[in-house]
Amino acid sequence: MNEAQRPRGQEQDTRFTALLEALRANAAQRDLAGGHAAAEKQCIADAGLLTLAVPREFGGQFGKDGVRWSDIYATIRALARVDSALAHLLGFQCLQVASVELWGNAAQRRNWLQGTAESRWWWGNAVNPIDTRLVAQPDKEGGWRLHGKKGFCSGTYGSQMMTVSAHDPATGSPVFAVVPTTRAGITVHDDWDPIGQRQTDSGTVSFENVAVRAAEVLQRPDTPRATLRTLVSQGVLTNLFVGLAEGALEEARAYVLANARPWVNSGVQHVADDPFLQQRFGEMRVQSLAAAVLADRAGALLDAAWDEGDALNTATRAEVSLAISEAKIVAHRAALQGGEQLFEACGARATGAALALDRFWRNARVHTLHDPLDYRLRDVGRFTLLREVPQPTLYT
């Protein structure tokens, strides 16, 4: 679904267009500076995007002929064309809301989802079960006490609520919960300093004897529907990669038409008439378009699976998982290659530091390292050869 098809009102569509223009205007400067994008996050909230994944019954925009996951992904993709860090923050906002919707009980869903709509909460993420440094110990009131640290806590800095997973050493299983970010004992560290995705606030969070009440613990059901959270998150990243590929193509085109000169041996007067340059732009478009088509296909399948609710079966869930893997593989490559090919198209002057055109490649490189491409290709290969479908994991 393209940007124009999203089910927004005219006023919200105008705000979204203005948001994209504002983010594009200072994206390079903010990438160079890094740090927390407080003003830009406020603009995202003012554009009405924090409740995209909140069901309409709780005051949000999702479901019942409103927003669907394919629409959310289109929004993330449009943001990622101009600023993939803030697209990541919005995507993970929607992911945490989906976590409550999938894993929360009726009271939790009502309290936290309605609270998000009414108070415009930003949600942070400290759910990475691979990181077992955060330990959960049971307390006398039926809740837990958290001790330790979590890394890659995207969006937690500046958030009001956060989802968290901690390791229970007695069972070896994770404990999932929702807590206010300002709860006593929680310290959000401003220590995120990568080469890309520099404004995702994905630093470390420390927990010192943090109380988690019994009513704040999420009970993850053992159902195919509950495992859709993983696929929602992978869809977020897939569309972020697509947006990066498309954004690199758009920036390359704008730069070439405004600044580039024909190569001395090209035999043409206008740079756009250079057949080798045309070929390069053709390659970039084909790569980004292939990624977009596969991502749209995966989003449509996720919409259909989501609509099945508790009736969702493992076979349908596996079909969505495979489609997302296929799309993510192509999007992964398109984002990296687009960020590199941008410079082949634009030339040496485009490497000026102030332009920060390398942010497209740097952002893609940082994100794509979190999920090894080889294992995702292995899953697709197994299905192709043996018809073995991917099993639900942290990444599939």
C-alpha cells in the first residue's frame, strides 16, 4: 500500500506531509550531531502517529476498517526514506503497543492502550531475551524484583512506558512486563554511539531492585497468534530497509540532477544522458522496487493472519514468517547496495561530510547486523528444498 492509500483524514495527512518535509530538512545535521531527537519526537506525536497500532476501541486508530499493519508499514517506510532512526522509533512504538495487545489480559490492554491514546505515551523497549544480564527474582507480593542491565533499549530514553524482559534463573525462562520508565531504580543511560541509527536512543538501561507488580506481568500465551509479535517486529525492520533503499535513490537522483557533471569521456552534454548513469539508476530502482513489492506482499499476509485472531493456525503463521524472511533478505541487500551505489552515481563531491549522504549506508549497516542474513537464507533454502517451514523463534 503506497503513501497515498493510508486511511488518514485530510488534516492528519497534511500533518504527516509537513512532518516528512521537516525531518528531511535537518536529517543530515541531526545525523552528524546524534543524541536525543526530542523536538522531532514531539512532531511525530503532534502528527497523530503514536496511536497507529492502538485499537479503535481504546481510542486509537487500528482495526475495524481503520489502520492495518500494511498501513503502519507504509508510514514507517515513508519516514525511513528521510530519517530511518525516527522511523525505527515509531516502528518500535507500534511494536510495544502490539506486545500489550497480544500478550496482555483485558485489564492490561484497557489500562495501557487507553492510556497511550489519552496521554500520548511514548513506549520504550527493553525486550531482548538473548541479553540475560537482567535478572528477575520473585517477591513476597507475587511480583518480581529486577536487577541488572539491558542493552539495545530502543526508544527508552524520553519514554513514559516501557516493555521489559528479564531472566528468571530458577526456570531459565524470560519474564515479560510493562513498567513506567520513571519507576524507582530504573536508570536510562545516554550511551548510544554507533556509526548509524544515531538517534534511536538504543542505549543501556540499568535496573536496581526495581519493583514489578503482579498486575504488570505479561503472560505470553502459547498460541500462534501470540508469536505474531516477532513477525510484527521483523516487518518493521523490513520496511525500514525498504525506506532506506528508496531514500538513497531519491537523494542520489536529486543530487545528480542538481550538482553532477558528465564524465569527461561520456560524450554527452547533460549528465542525465549518460547511459552508464542511467544503468546505475535503473539497477537501484529495480532493487528497491523488488524489496517494496515483497514487503507489501508480506504485509498483506500479516494483515490476514492478524484478522484471524485466536483462530490463527501454525501453517498460516509459518506462511507469513516465510514471506517476511523473503522480503527482509531482498530489503537488506537493497538498503546496503543503495547506500553504496548512491556514491557511484553522485561522485566524489557527494562524500562531503556536511551532506552526510553516507547515513543511508551507515544506518542500513548498523541495523542489518542485528539479524544475520545467512540464517534467514538458510530458512528460505530449507523451505525451498524440503518444504520445512520456519519455526517460531526470536527472529522468525
